[in-house]
Amino acid sequence: MEPKEPGIVPPQVTGRESGATAEKNMETPAKAAELFAIARRRLLDINNWKKYGGIISAEFQLTDMDGNPLEGPPQVGNLIRIDLPGPGPQKGDGYDWVYIEDIQDRTDFTGIRVRPVTAPTSDESATSHFFTDAATSTFIVQREGVKVIASELGKNEIPNTDTQNIIDKIRNTLVAMGASHGASFPQWKSLMEGFLDWEEK
């Protein structure tokens, strides 16, 4: 489901697109506003996304541009270090990395857009992620009346094979193909549902 305020989501122009959405209808607008506040807090609590996403989730760590761990809400320019189940890219020290390039936080709408980036620990310029840097992932929570919606929208997803490391090339191709064909859907769906879980975690 595309958000009503789509400025944070780039157009789909190449590769594949993907997405996962969870919705919850509340009894009153006041209850919906309360749930939106909970979902917004969880969206901005990147270091605890695994807790909200459950056992199938990757682990996420907010860092500065040098890869040093950060606490608190994200800012544009921060990185997210992603530890997927299974082997990670060798040039990323076993992690996939994304850059936070946009955050929009308005009444009843909060979104974060990220893009694959070179690992801060790498001496190469190639992207340390299974997708190329053409891809984006946008995470959104929003309220529409009594409905609260959480969405992950992937755009322009192309496998990252621009690496001299044959192991990384094979790994990135397999992970990217799996993600583009729905393998990542259960993880994102679980995380979106976790954002909207009425029970505090």
C-alpha cells in the first residue's frame, strides 16, 4: 500500500519492487492516535527492530558514518548495520550496510528511507549490500482516521554483483534474488505487525 504522502518513496524505474504492509483498525480516532504514537516510537527505535520483528528478523544497529554504534532516534546521515541470518558479505565484515537519506516526521506520518552504501570499514568503493545503491527501502507508519498502517516499500532492487570477491558476488546474487522473489516478505511483514502490536514490548 503506497502512503497518501508519497514524497519520501522514490519512483520505481528499474529492477524489482517489493513491500509488506500491516494495518490495524481501532475503535476511535483517539485510540488510533495512541497506537500511532507507539508505532512511531518503535519505527524510530532501530536498535530494537529485531525485538519487534521476532525470531525471523535480522539484527539492526544504528551507527555514525564511521560505523560506531549509536543509541537514540536516527538522523539523516546515520548508517544502519544489518546482520542477516547466514553469511554476510566479506567486504562488509559480515554485515550489509544502508545509509539513512531521508526522514519525514509529521502529524500522523513518519517515514525513514534508506539506501545501500559502502561499509565504513571497507577500503573499497563498492556497495556493501546485496542490492546496488539504486535500491531503496522506505519504512512508514501513518494514521488515517481510526486506521494505523505500517509499511516497508522496496524500490529499484537490483542484485549487487559489482564486486571482485566471487564469494560476495554469489552471496549477493542469491540473497537479492530471494528477497526480490518474496523471501524477505515474512521478515518485513513480521516487523510491520510488531510496530502495530498493541502490547508494549
